[in-house]
Amino acid sequence: MHSDLLLVIVIAAAVAFDFTNGFHDTANVVATSISTRALAPRTAVALASVLNFAGAFVSLKVAATVATGIITAGQVTQTIAFAGLLGAIAWNLITWFFGLPSSSSHALIGSVIGALLAGAGGAAIKWQGLIDKVVLPGLIAPVSAFLLGGTVIVVIYRIVARRRPGPIGRAFRLGQIASSSLLSFAHGTNDAQKTMGVIALALVAHGSIAASPFHVPAWVVVVAASAMALGTYAGGWRIIRTVGTRIIKMDAAQGFAAQGAGAAVILTSSHFGYPLSSTHVISGAVTGAGAAKRLSAVRWGIAGNIVLAWILTLPAAGAMGAATYAVANAFGSGALGPVLITLVGLGALATLLRTRRLRLAAAGA
């Protein structure tokens, strides 16, 4: 029996994930512009919010990959979709709390796979598709962004080497408005799509839409894009600080190079339907732009912590998705388990936010 209440809970969890994805990944698109003073913080975040929303309407290839390219859609139940979303939200909040720019995309994919393994077994996973469309692009993309960001900044420095730094700096800060806008738009073409795919899977499990041919209803696109845009506007300031200043102290030219390289890699991946991690890409581009100037400019210890967070994301989120499914399923296949988990999760979130406020108050005292 299909549960309308459970479907509502799944959609609410998807909206919550997209919101956390937005504020978690805000750093990816605005940190460099803020750190070089090309844009004021609120202006940068507002611009990113609007362009994230617009980018979500460009293509549904990434959503199709998440829903049909790496898993067997018919094996996904509403409880599995719920567990996958909750596990990803938990990992996003944990990494946000500690200021680590981990991948929301890989958190969602890892958590859905973990829940699916717990609920349906390994036969429900398209392992070759997972390797070809998630793992390999996840390894290649940040390296490509690193090399491209480094190459672009070397070319820029050679072109402007004998020119006055003042006017050049101002020109690149203006250029960063364009490169930041393009990166924000690119982010929307990839990240918002993943949640659309999960909502579509829940609708298939509920019987609201057909499994084949795969499609995403228009209202799902609007809801996912809006949630991500609102989350982007809320901003993830702890992560912005890590990406924008703690990896390297960059100038406007480096920021322009990093944003341009990141946008190029993300747009290419969206074209092929790869659910890429924008966090991986922009961090790789920022590191490449810094290392090309001089290796000592990069704070490799911070970069190493970020890489460690990347490595942990898939298995950690997968474990959270599997655990969430096990708890929800213990109460049966209806809505009772997800309702109880949601209430406990909201309580834990309130405690987390209160702890953070107390820490900030203590630090400012």
C-alpha cells in the first residue's frame, strides 16, 4: 500500500536536503569573489542564489543519471528514498558544523546507495554505472580543474606581467563578477538535479508517475530549484571562510582563473549527465591557481583535510543512509518510522544550532 503521508515526508526531506545543499555549497561559488573583495558578501550570495535557480532549468541529464544510471529505479521504495535523503542531510550538517567543504552530491549518492543496499541488496546497484558516471568523474574533475586553473593563471600572469598592478587588479575584480556568475549558473545545472532525481524515484515508488520513460514533473524542478536558491541565499559562512581564505590567500586574477576553470569543468560534466561534486571542482581549481603561482602559497594541511573529507563522504553517508533505513524499517513500511526519525532529527538539529550559538557567544565574549 502506498502512503501519501510518507510521500509528503520524502518530498519535505528532499526540500530540506536541497536547502542544506544550497547553504553548504554557497562557498563553492562565492568564496573567491568575497575573499578578493570583487563582490560584497550579500551581493555575491544574492547573485549566486538567482543564477543557481536559473541553472536548474537547463537540463535533466544529471537527474536521469541519479534516478536510472546508477541504481535500479524499480527497487527504490519511499522508505529508501527517505533514508537516503536523511543520511545526506546528516552528513551535510556535520561537515557544515566543522567547516569542511565536503561534497553534498557524493553525500546524497552515497546515502541513497547505502539505504538501497540495506533495503534491496547489491543487485539493485548498477555498479558499472556508478564507476563510470560517479567515481571516475569524481576523480578526474578536481584534477582537471586543478590543471586548468593553474594553466589559466600562468597565462594571465604572463600577459599582465609588465602592467600596473592597480588597474589590473580592478579589471580582474570586475571580471570576477562574470566568472562568479557563470560558476553559479553552472552549479545550478548540476547540483539541484540530484534531488530532482530522488523525488522522481519516490513518485515512481508511490505510483504517481511511470518508471519509463523517465521524466521529472515541472513542479519538482521548481521546488528543487527554489529550495537550493533559498539555501544559497542563507549562506554557509564557515565553509566560505575555508574555501576563500584558508586554502590560499588569493588575488583577483587567481579568483578569476579558479572560477572560470570550475565553471568550465562543471558545465562539461552537466552536458554529459555526470553528477559532479562542485565542492571538489572549485577546491581543485582554487588549489591549482595558488600552486601555479608558488607551491608555498597553498596551505597543504587545510587542502589535505578537505581531501580526507572527500574520501570519507561516500562511505560515511552510505552508513548513515543504511542506518536510517534500518531504523525506519523497524517500524514497518509505513510512515511511522520516518515520522519518528524526522522528529528526533529536528530535535538534534535544534540542539546543534543552540550549541553553535553558545560557542559563538563564548568566543565573542
